[in-house]
Amino acid sequence: MRIRRFLMVCAVVVLAVPSLADAQDTRKVGVTMAYPASIGVLWHASKTVAVRPELTFGGSSTTSTSSALEIHGDGWNIGTGVSVLFYLRTYDHLRTYIAPRFTYNHTSNTSETSSFISELTSSSITTTGDNIGGFGSFGAQYMLGDRFSVFGEVGFGFAHTSQNSSSASPAKANGNTWGMRSGVGVVFYP
């Protein structure tokens, strides 16, 4: 559902942007919005290299109640990533690139449980986690005008996750993940 809304917004923006003259100077810095959800900046350091740092954040809050207990949870996450785009070829308004990418994410979740059986008892668990990853992607960026472009990329990556839990018996967990990654986005050059 979120992807469908994102694609609809992109389509409306693409149709609303007028075609601008090609003779104008190339813009150096643009604002990016991408899916998976992130916002960032695209800086063209040269004709063949660009740097794209980005930021992600989110939060959640849940409450579950039954006749015996109540569980309340709060969580948040913040992440950053940076990609370096090495442009390969240009075909009219289409530019292909390869991009190594580094990511870091931090999460924190707190869960509080209250029991209503006999005496009121409660417990709280806080879990924090860090995720560090590296990816390699192949992508393409298409300039729709002087101030607007779209991009898409696909690649492969690896990430390491570590989690710490604070409770009556603290626990630690570590894990590794690998797999495909894809993304799409838009760039607006102010």
C-alpha cells in the first residue's frame, strides 16, 4: 500500500514538472526522497562522481490489554547512509552508475508489562540495537528536466546487527544478514 502511494505521488510530480531547456547549467546539489523511506542530499562532486548522504527515522507505540495483563511498548529508530555514485555512461538524459553504500541504524524499544492477577506486578524491558551494513548497487538516473530526476537501483549487501536487552536477566544478541537491496527515488534540484 505504501509503495502504491509513493508511486502515485511520484507520477503526479513527474506530470506536473515542465520540461526545461537543456542549455542551462547543470545543478550541483539536489534534495532526494527515496523508497525505502529516506530523505537526503545528492551532491555532484564532479561529472563522474556524486555523493548521496541520507537520513531515516521512525517510531511506534502499542498497547495490548487482556483480563490478566497490560503490555505497553514504545520504540524509535534513526539511521543514516551514504552512497558514492560513480557514473559509467550517459545516454541522452539517462546516466548509469555503480554505488558502494554504507549504512548505520540505531533502535530502542521499551516494553512494560503489568499483571492484574492477585497483586499488581510490573516489569520493564529495554532493548537497544545497532545495525551496520555495506552494499554495492547498480543504478540509473533519468533527468526529466533541469530541476527534477528519478533514479532506481538494485544491488547486494551485508549487515551486522547487535542487540542488548536490559531486564532482570540482561541478554545480548548478534547476527548477520545478507541479500538483495533495491530502491527508487526522486531528486529535486532547487
